Amino acid sequence: MAIKIGILGYGNLGKGVEAAIKKNADLELCAVYTRRAPQDITLATEGVAVKSIEVLESGKEDIDVLIICSGSATDLPEQTPKFAAMYNVIDSFDTHAKIPEQFKNVDAAAKSAGKVGIISCGWDPGMFSINRVYSLSVLPDGEAYTFWGRGVSQGHSDAVRRIEGVKDCRQYTVPVPAALEAVRSGSNPDLSTRQKHTRECYVVAEEGADLEKIEKKIVTMPNYFADYDTTVTFINEEEMKANHSTLPHGGSVIYSGTSSEGTKHVIEYSLKLDSNPEFTGSVLAAFARAAYRLNKEGISGAKTVLDIAPIYISPLSAEELRAHYL
């Protein structure tokens, strides 16, 4: 029997989850929930209902896991704990500084309902988090470095779009080449946040908007831009469509450590993604499988990717994994 999935939100990420479900025979998309008018949404999957978020709020929808595809800036801190009190849930909350708070809130809600809530699933936080912890565990005398991009950050773009006067935005995260080379050399450089990445924002403003005010709000935004050298370029809608319509991303986790005096090791895990939302959606779909399986075992409360063994996210059996992937 397939695991019944509901998707909350049908933007880029929701569509990415929908695409991932089609690749997984044990997952079934049962409904998409939206704050928009349901009749205005056409899904890529035939025969699946589009419903108002108000229907979901009844707590009685026939789904095994709700994948919440909303923004980290304001939606997920409210929506994930709310729906964790009704359903098994999973999100891609990516405001690193606020993950402990999100975990605490989801944990309380999920435990009260006997449900599982997995937060911060994606590639960072998510797959990159796993690789940082594995590397640290194998080489405790070392240092982890994470580089993102060059690519579009959905969370940062969404944060800019929520600024008054902003119609659209694409935010690119760009590694500083010199920092990347220094880390790969195994020299373990001491790099500040500002030395590792720059951020580029391409913004379409509303007609008559105060551009200077928008730029100031972007470059001073805590947890998103304040710690980086950030450039803001205002463009029109035609240029946005022509030059910034796709959502590529990627990056690397590089860990440099020693096993004895003078014996260095460098571990690198990298991603090159044609579509950030489709890859993130694929991670969410895999961990939705884990949420369902854990809850079936009687487990409840909040979890992160660090709490979950690989066998829980795989569509293959334990026997198949041992025979072919171990």
C-alpha cells in the first residue's frame, strides 16, 4: 500500500515534491492544499484534488504525511507546529540560526498528537548536514567548510520578495574562489562568513517603490544578508524572465582533518543541481517515507535528518540494501 502524501503549497517547491512522488512507486499524492483559490491551480498529476488550506485545518484529511512547502521566513515557523498537532509533517526550514527554536516548537506539537515532525529537510540543511556530521565523527580533529552555489537560494529569494515594494527576486549565492582553493588545499584557513561567499540579488520592484529603502532592508536583513557582501541589482520583469527563470544551485561540504601528526585527509561532498526545488522536493519525499515508518513504530516528536538512519528513507528493503549498496 502506497504512503499517502499531502502537499501544502504549490509553488516551485510543491511542484518539485510532486515530481519526486512520480519517481517513487511507494508514494501517492492524494491532495494539494493551498491558500489560493483551488480552482485556479492546475496540477501536473491528473486526478488529484486541490483543496483549501481550511479543509486541512480540520485535522481529518486522509493522508499519512503532510509535506509543507512554504517559506522559512514567516510561514514554516507557524505552519509546521500547527499541522504537526494533526498529521505527520515534514518541512525544509532553512534558517539555520532558528532551527533549535523550530525543533522545540514542532517537538511539543507532534508529541502531543503522537505524530512525527521532521524539520529542515533538503540539501542544506539536510544532505550537507549529514555529511558534516559523518566527517566530524570520523575525523574529530578537523574543520568543516560549507560552500553554496553559484546558484539561486529559494529561501533567500523568498525573504526578499516579502519586503514591501518587491515584486520578484532571484538571489544567487556565490563562493569566493580564493576561499574554496584554500580549503581544498587542506590548510584549514580561518574564514569569516563574509570571506567565504558573496550574495547577488536581482530584484523587480513595484512601480513607484523606494529602491534605496528596499536595498537597505536587503543588505541589513539578519540571518540572511547582514553578514555577507551583498549586491542588489534592480531589473525589469522581461530581464528576469529572460535571464533568471531557472533555479540551479549546488555546492560542497569540504572537511579537512588529521588522523595523526602531519597526516591530512580531505573529504568532499558536492552537488550540482539543475533544479534546486526539484532536488529539495526529492529529499522531502524520501524523508516523508521515514516520517511514516517511524510513526508506524510508535515514535513521535520532532526529528531532523541527523536522527534518521538511511534505511528509513530508502525505497529498497534492508536485504536489498545489504546486498547491493553496503
